Amino acid sequence: REKVDLIFTAGTPTGVAAHRITQGTEIPVVFGVIADPIVAGVMEDLTRPGGNMTGVKLSQNQSRRLELLLDIVPGARRVFVPYNPEDAAPTSALAQIKKLAPDLGVEIVEGHARNNDEVTKLLNNIPEEVNAIFMLPDSTVNARLADLVAIALDRKLPVSGPSLIQVERGALTAYGIIHHKAGAHAAHIADRVLRGSDPGELPVETAEFYLGINLQTADALGLEIPSEILRSAELIIRAEKQK
């Protein structure tokens, strides 16, 4: 109604909402990020979006993240995956790992939570037989990161996160975006739009991904991280030195 010059969104749900409310208008939308814009239904072509939206997406790297988890925790054979099945971002990520899991000898144990109350119930009923937790890009579940990490540490379960913020807040490992860098990436695109570029003609770009390791959490879990993994990590949370 206020005829804004641009809408800038963060995350798949807000990007999908912006797409819905701006249809039939000329208000440009820049997203930073939508996990998979095609699966989310906001466009059909990443190279030439054609509508009023463009921005930054995630790479299709979830299978690689599962491989990295197994490199770090070889015994992780039953992996718990909590997610909101009504959100396109985690369902797209889940499809990636389900393709690879049988080849790796991994069983994916799904847990569904559509709202905060369901997340509470899910976290309080993590199956006893799982030996790792694999978080997805999911705003519903990830809003409860502190609770999830606390329960995982109590259960001695390693957690793999979809962005480095999870490592900063106690997850064992992550392979994904750094939110500030992804936002800056999308900001450059927004600047081009505000200077007159047509968002429908600007290709969707892919956020860079980084590996993070939390050695404090590794110590708490009794795990030793392979040196080759540490050498390739962008972020390492060091264990506190004993006084």
C-alpha cells in the first residue's frame, strides 16, 4: 500500500510471502536467501527469473554436509532430521540427503514439527536409538537452536547445522552460509535494482558455503576431529584452556 521501492527478505517463508503479495505489482523483491527458488514456487528459471524477484539461493550441498558429518562421526548411522514439512526449504534439503543416505549406509529418521509447540514435543521425544542430529534450513526448528543443542549435548548427540551460526551456538559442525556474508551478497543485488536494473533480468546467485567445527562441543562429546577436517574449516571454535 505504501508503494515501497523494494522489499528485501531473509529466508524462504518470507520470500514466498513477498512473492504472493506482490504479484500483479511492479514492486521488486530481493531475497537473501531462498533455499531453492524453483521448488519454493517463486520462479521457473534461475538465469532469467522473468518476474519481480531475484536474489541469493543456497547451493545443493546437503549431501556433502551429510558426508562431512560421517567423516567427523563415522558411527552416525541413524540420523535424526527434525523439520517443518510445510516449508519448502527443509523439504528440498531433505530430498537431497535421502538420495545419498542409502549409499552411505545411513538411515534417516524424520521428525515433523509445524509450529513452536510441536517443536517442543519433538525435542522432548527424540528417538533413543539415533546417534546424530542433522538440522535443515528451517526457520521453525532452528528458532529453537539453544534448546536443541542443550538436549543434544545431554544425550551426547553430535549436531550438524546448515549455517555457521549453529556452530557458534554449540552445534558440533556446520557446512553452509555465513548469514552476514549472504546478506551482503544479496545487498549488492538490491543496490543494482535500486539503481534501475530489472530484477527479472538479474540471475539468481548462489551463496558461498563454509565449514565450521566447534572443538568445545567435540570435547564434550568425546570426539577427536580429524586434522584434515580442521585444515579445511573456515570457522573453528576452540576448546577453552584449562587454568
